[in-house]
Amino acid sequence: MLGNKLMYIIMIKNKISLLLTITLIAFHLISNAQKSEMVPNYGFGFGFSVTQIQKDFGLGLNIISPYFANHKIALRIKGNMMFNENIQESSTTWTPYSNVSLGIIGVGGMVGGNVRLYGEGGMIGLFPSKEFSDKEFVMGGYGQLGFEFFLSNGCNYFIEIGGVGTGANAEKIENKPFYSNGLLVGAGFRMFMK
């Protein structure tokens, strides 16, 4: 049991280190890029992402409202197909479930003309699998910081890191482990319309 916790802590530390390394490399590449000012589009947007919440891996889509309040605020709705890693009948399996979230984005500013910094917070709803939970819906909250690396005025790659709190546990699995709680890491691609 202690060995599993230690391995989990090491795994999270490695993920955070990798994310910070990627971010620093991206900042270095952007700072050495051409210094022309890029004005990103602030219209309707959509994107694709890969996400990790605690031990659960996910793939998702997101839709962003046009920015308002002097291009500082927007709303985002996200949906993810998540895969919960768990042990059933002495073997490890990935059990699919889904989540949906609604959040408010607050833009912190631009760095070097090509990187937009933002924070986001909101509500998240889980639709657990009947294989690990009897609950039909679990509600919680999330918050994250993000970096958007613009390739052009209308498209970017992004990296996000934050946390999720739902209190969800898989009561049908031995020891009733928590899922979709804790560290949230995501990355993906977005496009914006004018």
C-alpha cells in the first residue's frame, strides 16, 4: 500500500516536471521567434484536448464563447470521455465514463505577443460507469491556469494545469478509491473564428 502511494507521488512529480519543461522550452522558442505583434482572434472557438485527472486519462472537445469585457472574459463548455484505471477480478482495466464542465475564462495578458495567459474555474459533472459506481451523476468544481501558444491569429496549442474536487469514489471497487479528484493536466489544439 505504501509502495503504491510512493509510486503515485513519483508519477505526479514526473508529470509536473515534464509539463514545466515543455512550457519553458515553448517560452524559449517563442522568445526567439520573430518579434512581430500577433493579435489573436477573440471570436467563437472550438478545440480538442487530452486530459489527465488524478489517474484517469481522457479525450475531449471544448467550445468557447466569443470573448467579451474588452477581450478579457469568455465562457467554455467541455466534454471528455475519461478512462478510469482500476483493478477488477485481479486484473487492471480501463473503465470509460464521461464528464462535462462549464467554466469562466479570465485572460491575464499576452507574453511576447504570441502567448496568452489565462485562468479558468467552474463546475464539473461526472457520469460514472455502472462498473465502478451506483451513482448516476456527481457534481464538483475545478480551477486551472493555462498557456495558449498561437501559431497564427486563429489557432493555438495550449497547456493547462490545475485541480478538480468532486469527492467521487468508486464504491464498487475494493477500498473505494477516489477518482476525478486532484491534479488536472491538459493539452490540446484550439481554433478561433473572427
